[in-house]
Amino acid sequence: MFIDDRKDEAQYIAAKKRVEELKKFYKHLTVYIVINLFISVMKVRRNLGNGETLEEAIFDFGTFAIWIFWGIAIVIQAFKLFGLNVMFGRDWEEKQIRKYIDRDNLKSDKFR
């Protein structure tokens, strides 16, 4: 019974951590969209005020630069959160941890 309680508690803690990560991601995504929309509208207005056509004002690289660079950070965060992290995913971390634990156990066995 005690083991089941600890297992349930561990599952609860893991689920709570996951929900907190999701909440953090969605807040970040919301801030990304709101701030970038505001900046883009201000840049387009400024460009129009400088005599550019609507097409020139909208398709100016400066208007999209922040979307692109900040967007890369959002994509990386999404990959990590949703398990799409190809290079250093959870499986990779677990394998590395297991490798070092096994290596340390072998070293300690030699000295016994």
C-alpha cells in the first residue's frame, strides 16, 4: 500500500510539473503573438508614414525579423515540451544517466 501511495504521489508530481510547463509555454506563446502583433503594426504604420506603399511596409524584413528570431525560441520550447527534441530528448537523458550510474557502479565494485 505504501508503495502505491508513493507511486501515485510521483505520478501526481510529474503530471503537475507537465501542466506547469504547458502553462508556461502557452503564456510564452500568447506574449509572443501579442507583442509581435503590436510591434508589426507599429512598424507598418511607421513605414507608411515614411512614404512606403502598403506592400512595401508589410513585407519589410524588419517587420518579420522579430517573428522569425523569437519564433525559433518558441519552436525549440515546443519541441522540448511535446517530446520532439531529436538531439537531446528524454530518452537521451535517461541513457546518459544510466550510463554514468553503471560506470560509477563498476568503479565502486572494483574497490570492494
